[in-house]
Amino acid sequence: PVQILAYMDGTPKVEETELKPRVGFLYPILTHNISVFINATQERDSGQYICTVNVVDDITSTGKNIGVINLTVLVPPAVPTCQLHGNPTVGANVTLSCSSKKGKPSPRYQWQRTSPALAFFFPPTQGKARGTLKLTNLSLEMSGLYICKAENQAGLEECSIVLEV
């Protein structure tokens, strides 16, 4: 945990951590609003933040002076990698895979063929969590450009692969 202390004279004190140069108070301390900001937010800033207000000589506020907030820093997906698994010959089965090395929460994947004609795929052919697309009994008409989109609440990235049957 990181300690961020505020004193009524307006002097903030932040415990010595890598977060120290990136954190500060939004308002002068004398406004009684001790909201903080974090600049250049990083995934490792995720966690539980606790605000404790201690009033000198006030024993009536015991147990009512703590606020808790959980911070989850979202990370957009990295550009995914598209791969072909199997031998793309007429009548064969192949699997297209799509994988992004990072993303928080874990990205969901959506495959589509864009040319020669637009085509969308649905489970069980497509695994949205795993990023796979299983194509069975290949025909020449299944050739084309396949695009995979990796998406979460923080962003979207895509990759593509050409399937030549």
C-alpha cells in the first residue's frame, strides 16, 4: 500500500515509492477535499486505496473515518498475432488463431472475412475468448482476407491473414 498523508497546513506527504513523482492533491488541503490524482497511470497502480481522516482529539468519529476505493487500471489490447494452423487444401480443416500479449481485462476476439465477400462467424466455429476460428471442409470459395479484432473496454487492435485454399 502507498501512504499519502495530508496535513492541515496544506503540505502533502507521499511515502517514498515509484508512485511519488506521479501523485498529488487536486485541491489545496484547506478545502477539506483530499482527492488525489495519479499522472501517467500504469497497470501496477491498480489496487485498493484507503482514505483515513483523523481529527485530533475527536473520539466520536472512530470507525466512520475510513473510505475505500478499488482502482483497476485498464490496458488496451496489444496488436494481436494472426496464425494459420493446418494445411489449407480443399476438403481439409484449418484453424486460424489470434492472440494479443496484453490487455486488461482480457480481450475478446472477433473474426470476419472481408474479401472477396464479407462473412461473420459465430460460436462454436469461433471462440471469442480463445481467439480461434475453425474452418472445416475447405472449399475454394473460403479463400480470402480474414481479420481478427481484439477488443476490451480500453481499446481495439487487429491483425489479418490471407487464406489461400
